[in-house]
Amino acid sequence: SQQGEEDPQALSIQEGENATMNCSYKTSINNLQWYRQNSGRGLVHLILIRSNEREKHSGRLRVTLDTSKKSSSLLITASRAADTASYFCATDEDTDKLIFGTGTRLQVFP
Amino acid sequence: NAGVMQNPRHLVRRRGQEARLRCSPMKGHSHVYWYRQLPEEGLKFMVYLQKENIIDESGMPKERFSAEFPKEGPSILRIQQVVRGDSAAYFCASSLDSNSYEQYFGPGTRLTVT
């Protein structure tokens, strides 16, 4: 089943601008994770936020979680061309597996 | 500490042949997960294994697909009698234990069925 839905599907910005991606999910979760995937490559784990947390920071990344709205956002500040990638949210349906969203394709122009 | 290893990185098979995809988890990780990614889509869960046990195979097609994680050696995802629709990227992930939610992904195997 498709749990997360990212919005927007695609985003193009200039270097230095901020990029915000949103993720909505359907069922209750223990945690939500964000991953990055460069074209044709594997996934890189960015950040995990637990259901009892509302906000988390890691470098230029800021993740928020609103369990009442079943949504999360990923903010990348001061974007760089190297941030160009697809970004996926993933939730745990139980301890066994991750359910991935459809992804947001981010293009950062120099 | 080496990450999750997958081989081959690219695999081309003709229709009807068998495909074997290998995954070596991170050192110390005993939980392995397989996911499939079709072009322009997110990853879809296939199977979750621990050493010598299949824990959850709810995402595996009922026919032609099988997975194992033996006591020694890598985890194997096996696709028999491949069809064009099997063409996809197959990713393996590993985690430290069932309570460790962070899954670390390998680089993937890109299977092309001609």
C-alpha cells in the first residue's frame, strides 16, 4: 500500500533559495524518515523523526511532524546544486518495513 | 565500516532466464529488507528477513520470486523465468535489529529484462 504522498511532485529553485517538501500519510506511525536519492543511485538516509517529536534539525535540514494532520515537511535551507535529487518520505507500518511515498524531484539551478 | 553491498549493480537477462541478486548487510546487521523501485516511482517493500528466517514476505509476488538469508553468506533475491515487467531497480537495506528503525540502503541492482 502507498502510505506517503509527497507534494510537490517536482520543484525547481535557484541556488541559495529554500526548498520545502511535504509528505502526508494515512495510518498511525512510530516514526517518519526522509531519504534522498540521486539519479540512478541508492538511497541516503537524511533524518528520522519519532512520533513524539515535532521538529528536528540536521545541518541545513529541518523536519517537522504533525501527527494530528498526518503530515511532515522537509525544509532544505540555502540550497545548493548538489542538493538536486529525489526526496522520499518513509513511514513504518510496523517494525518490519518502510512504506515510501512517491517522491519529490528537486532541481537546484546554479 | 563498509555499507550495504549489492551485486551485481547491473544485470541483463532475457525473458525466461533466472536473475539472482545478492545483498551483504552492514557489519553487525542481522535484518535485511528488499525493495523494488519501478521508474519514476517510490520504493515498494518486498520482503524482510533475518538470518535463516523470512519474517514478512507480504510484498513478494506469489510466483517466481523467492528470497533467502542463510546463516553464512549474503541474502539472495531470486527471480525465476523473468518477464519484462520485472525490469526495475532492486534495493536491499539492513538494520541493526527490529527496534532499530534506521534502515541503511545499498546502491541497488538494476535489472533489465530484454
